[in-house]
Amino acid sequence: MFSLSKLLFLILVIGAVWFGWRWYNRVGAVGRERLRERERRGAGKPASTTGGGSPQVTTEDMEKCPECGAYVAPRSAVACGRPACPYGR
């Protein structure tokens, strides 16, 4: 029923799970600490914020280029290389 090899294998599996769990928790703790450190370093930088204190993010609608059909952001678009491209500034 119980043999020495089965018992050793069970102990090995339990040990692997235990050390794997400890490693997983340690990696998570290091990641959380790095995130906190990054937030602390970023706190000194001036940022445009809304009333809630979070950085303000601006978005821009995409437009379809009439020449090539690709969707581009109009303010940051570059020419697609076609002669009639309206974004060839």
C-alpha cells in the first residue's frame, strides 16, 4: 500500500508546491514594491491633473485617410508616401 518511493514522491511534490508558492508571493511583493517606488518617484513631477488628482489624459479621434484608407490621428499623422496624401506636411 504505502511504499517508501511513493512517500518520498509525495514529500517532493508538497515541497515543490510550498517553495513555488513562496517564490510566487516573493515575486508579487517585489513587484508591488517597485510599483510603490515608481509612484513615489513620479509624485515629485508636476502633472496636469483634474480635480481627483489623477493625470489628465487627452484622446484624439481617428480619421480615415481618403487616399490609402488607413486610420490615422490627424494631428500626429505622417505622409503615407502617396502623392495625394493629405497628411504630407
